[in-house]
Amino acid sequence: MHAIRSTHAFDGESFRSPGATVVVEDGLIIGVEPYDFPLPDRCPVTSYDGTLLPGLIEAHTHLVTDSGVSASDRVAGYSGQEIDEVITRALQGPARRGSPRRPARCRR
């Protein structure tokens, strides 16, 4: 178990004041607690200067580009078939990697 603490935290609905302590075990969030939440003596704590977003994931993608240098500039010159191929490759990557073993669990 370890914890990440920040004075800035957004839980998907509102900013938590005065921040939050996110408790993680085996790669899963097991608690989103107040900033000053007491932790066990041997629990390592990482301080974070940014804004914590516990349980939120960044999952956007640009399907018509290949993520290479100047990828967006090349799209204008793609044929319909080339765009279909790029989109197919973009969709196959996450499918090959699979989904997470289980979603993060949070409690307030």
C-alpha cells in the first residue's frame, strides 16, 4: 500500500478542499480520503504538486493520424483507403492490449 497526497484534487464532480490522499494497493485505488487522512506508520507517501484526478483516465485518441511527426499534416493527402487503414490500426492497438484487469475502486 502507498499513498499520494496533494492539496489539489478533482474527483470528477468537484474540487476537494483542501486536497486529497489517494490510497493505492496493488495498482488499484482503494481510497480517496481527506488530505490529512491518518495513514499507517509504514505507508509510503508521495507528495504531488499538481492536481490529482483519482479514478479518472485519459482515454482520448485521434483515429485518423498515426501519432508520428506531422501526422495531422499528412491526413489531408490520404486517400479514403489510407484513412481506413490508419483508423483500423489505431483501433487494433487497444484491442490487442486488452482492457485493465479490473476497474479502479474508489470510496469517499
